[in-house]
Amino acid sequence: MTDDQMLVRVAWLYYMEGLTQDRIATRLHLTRLRVNRLLAEARQSGLVSITINASLTSCLELEATLRREHGLRDAVIVPTPDDADLIPVLLGRATGAYLSRHLEQQAVRGLGVGWGATLRETIRHVRPARYPELVVNSMMGGLTRGLEINTFEIAAALAGRLEAQCTYLAAPLYASSAPSRDLIAAQPVFREALERAAKNDLVVLSVGDLSERSLLIRYGLPREVSAASLRKAGAVGDIMGQFVDAKGNLVDHPLNQRALAPPVADLARFPTVVVASGGRNKSGVIAAILRARLASVLVCDEATAAAAMHKAG
């Protein structure tokens, strides 16, 4: 988040939502002194008069609505660019800033990560730091193709950026069958990896839809599984490689029993789950995440978040 964006957010929360400086400091992971100085700067610069004069106003209103109506602890909404290909870049920048502030303000021992273009961009915008006691854990098995957006590369790159430790769930995302999945998960090395993942303090994930824009649909599905069969089962998209319906419930499809990842239901056990995704093609699966309350923090673009809220009801 840029200094200008932080200035607007602080001014909005203080003047429009009536939060105290202490509450603003807690929400944005700032010191109270920093909040006080930003408010002074907002007045001196003319940003604050009777109203807040900023293009981010609608994004801030949407953030407040998401927190109020969908039980999110926090939301970061960025303006939707004209070029949809820029969405992962903008969301990565916002997620990287959020992640950096969270690590600076909270004691995090385990950080679980998924995969995807948005998380790749996130790493580029995480502030370099040194957390030798932090362990970055991949939250799911990987793809068999060597993409830089694979979970292995994401976990390794983030650990390098933070000078942290790194562990992998060094298995394919999907086993050949449900019994094979259970056999793999029972092996000590994989059981330990899943147990480590279950102890994360912070989890950062993306979600996928069923369109051809989805990297999982293009590169990750087993040959014998089609997007059409997933749609027929009622799926609107996936989180951690597991496909959910419009209400955020797992669909009845054999592929879900083959995924090497923590169960979707376990997301409720983690202290903080950040879902960073955007693009109108993902509005349905993001609506499902909101309905099922699978995330505590959402990072999204404005048009997609608004569409997802409309679908979530």
C-alpha cells in the first residue's frame, strides 16, 4: 500500500467511520503516533475538508461493507484496472504490503502459502526482512509442470524474501485415487508436512474458477478430469485444489478426495486466512468464500468484490 493510500484509509476510518486513533492503529498495524501524524497531514494537505476527496472512497466503503456484512476481520479493495491482466499485479502489491505489516506487528511462527499469479506478485512486493524463526509452509501439493507459480516456487521465494525457513508438501496436488491419497498422506514425511501446515498462524491463499483463465484448469487437472464434470457436480471454483459449490461447500466429485492439502473445513481453525484473488471470472468462487466464511481477510479488486457481494446476497 502506498503512503497516499494509507493516508486516505486513516482519514476515512477516523472522519467517516468514527474510529479512535487507537482502533485505527490496531486495524492498520500502525503506531498511534503514526496515525496522529497521518491525520495531521490529511488536514494540512487539504485531503480532509467536509468530505474525503479521493478516488479510493468507493473502495473504502466496500471494505467497510465486507467487514460488516460478511464477518471479515479486514478487507483491502483496490480499484479495478481497465486491463484485466493488471489485476494480479495490483492485488499482489496490496497483499504484499498487508503481509509485511502483519508480520511486523504480529508474532507469526508458521506461514502457509498456496500458489498462483497473484501470490507470485505478492512476493515481489513483500518488504525484505529477516525472520529466522518463521517457517513458510506450502499448503498443498504441487503441479507436475515447472511453473514459477507452483506452490514449491512460491514457498521458496517467499522464504528467501523473508530469510525464513521453508518446508514443502513434496507431493503432487492430486493422487491417482482416493486410496492412493490416503496412503501418501499416511507416510511419515507427508503426515508431518500436513501436521505443520495445520499449525500455521497465517495462511495466504488464492482461489480459482472454472474458466480457461484458471491456471489449475489449464495445467493442473488430471487428464481424466474435465472442467465440465466439475461444473456438473455444482462446482464454481477451487481453494487449495478442492472444488466448492456456490455456498462454499465441497462438491461431490472424486477429485476432492484425491487432493493433497488440508481439508477446506480446517481453514476455520487458522487465526488468519488471507484470500487474495480478483477478476470478474472469479466473482462466483469469491462469493462462495464469503458465504462459507472461509477467509478472515479478503484482498480483491473493486468490480469483482462488488459482483461477489451481489451474488453472496
